[in-house]
Amino acid sequence: MEQIKEIIQSIFSDVRANINDSQVLTEKIVFSIVAICVWYWLTHELNKLYDRKISSTKVVNVLISTSNYFFGLVFLVLFSIIWMSVADSVILFLLLIGALALFSIKGLFSNIIVWTMLLRKKYFKIYDRIEIDNNKGIVTKVTPLYFQMMELSNWFEADAPTGRVVRLPNRLLLDKPLFNYNGLLKINWREVEYTIRPDSDWEKAEQILTEISDAYVYELMNGRFANRKEEIKRKMDLFDGKVNPVSIVEVNPIGITLKVRFPVYYTEGTAIKTMLNKQVLQRFRDESEVELVGTKLHITDDET
């Protein structure tokens, strides 16, 4: 017990000596200010250099984020070298305790914790397409307190940018479900549907949908995913999934509804639906035995 007391007294004696030695304290403050200025100038100039030399905005954004984190870590180590001693350790420890207490106000500490996980790409990475708390968008920035998205959809049915930027607190990831559109396969499933008249040839209509969707999926798997077929198959085995289109036939009071579900590359859902709709509508138009509900007005004359 006496030894612990002596150690504590020795530490606080060093603290008092360090504070009383104004020359040492002044040197550390000056070095710290110079380090901050160098860090700010270096990151600012590098960011401008990236912007001038690299044409891709996405690459520039990733480089800026990565270099800022790297130089932030370097200068954090530099500060530790400048200030670290037995006495300074006590001061630094007390400051950290105070900072943690401050960050815990209004969930700031939770934001920092989630940020460290985001740096390790535990939830998503830059330019992932995600949806959380009814907000859908493309992640463009991650900070210690919030992540930023370019908003998609909202008042659109299509997955189109609205032009707005959404900033959400990091702690939201601890409380709300997160949907990552390209976290596993970069494949999502979409569906198109058509309602035809009850007296239409629904088998012919289903055949048309099958032919068009099969041709599209064949092109997808032998084009964009030609080198990833085995990988996709293995990952789909995790949830008994398949890339083959699925046809669905439903009967309702106004007619027969035909649906087909198909895979798409996660950024091309709206474009592929539009392409398939055009092809299907053209084929339906050429078939006299297939008629969509509402395309024609039928009048019957019942004589009594």
C-alpha cells in the first residue's frame, strides 16, 4: 500500500514539475501547433493534387478519405511522442476520460464506436448502395459522427438520384436494420407483371415472358458475370437461390396477372425492367390472342 502511495505521489510530483517548467511546456505547445499546421497544409495540398491529377471523382473521394485517415494517425503518433511521459500520461489519461464523457452525450460515443467499425468495412464501404431507416442511397462519405449518402428514389419509383445528400448518424447502424444491395453478390431480384384479359391466351403470354427473360438471364450470366458463375452459384447455395427466372400466374377479378422474377446487376434494376417491358409489349402487340387489360374498349349489344 505504501509503495502504491509513493508511486502516485511521484507521478503527481512529475506533473507539478512539468507544469512549473514553463520552457518545456512552451516547447511542447509550439511543436504541437507546428504539427497541426503541417498536417492541415499537407492534407489540403494532397487533396488538391488528387483532384488535379485524377479524373474519376469516385477514386479521388476514396483517396482523400484514405490519406486523411492515414495522416491523422501519423500525427496522432507524433503528438504522443511530443507529449508522452510519465507525468503527461496522467494528464492525457484524464483528458481522454473527459473526452469520453463528452462524447457519450447525445450518443456521440456510439457514433465513434460505429465509425471504427466502418473503417474496417464491417457494415459497408464507400459507394455501396444501402437502405436504412427508409433512406436509400449510395454511400459517399464516412466521418466519426455520420455517414453521407447520395439519395436514391424517395419520390421516384425508379432507383434514380434525387440530387439530395442525406447525412445519418453512425449510431443508427446499431438500432436499425441495414440493407446492402451489393454486399454479397451484387445481384438483386426484380419483377415485372402484366394483366391480360380473361379470354386471352395466357399460355402464349407466359411463353413470351419466359423466352424474353431466359434470353436476358443467359446474356447476363455469360456477359457481365461470365467469370463469376461458380462464385455466384456457391454463394446462392447459402440461401437455396437460383439465377433462373421464375414465372408466376395469378387470377384476379379483372383478368389474369402474369409475373416474372429475374436477377439484375444491382445498379441496373430500372434500366433492365424498362428493356424487358419494351420487348414484352412489342411481342404482345403482335399476338392477336393476347390482350392487356384496359388497352381496348369492348362493347356488346345484347338484344332482349
